Amino acid sequence: MATYEREVKRLLVKAGWERVRQSAGSHEQWQHPGNRSPKTITVPSKIKSRHTANNILKSAGLKKVF
């Protein structure tokens, strides 16, 4: 079974997102520094579903990849 966390994090960094902090459990908080109003998204450390991966990218304002 494929895991998508490495590719999702690579795409977020490429789009200018930065990891802000480790959140509850195995999740990370990411923020885009260029936004006027800070938007934060939560990214789990293990992403096993392509639907979850695409939903994270959608929340970040990026196109579906998987």
C-alpha cells in the first residue's frame, strides 16, 4: 500500500508552505507565510489514502495530484 506523506510534504514546501510545529499526536501544523490572514493546515505523519492526500492539497489551495 502506498503512503503519500513524503510527496504531500514535498509539494507543500514547493508551494511555499512551512512547518510551524508538531501538533497533537502524529500531526504537524503547516502555515503559508505569504497569506495576509494566517491559514494553518494539519498534516498527519502517515497518509495512507489518496483521498486524504488530495484533501490536504485542496486545503492548501493546490491541485489534486493523486
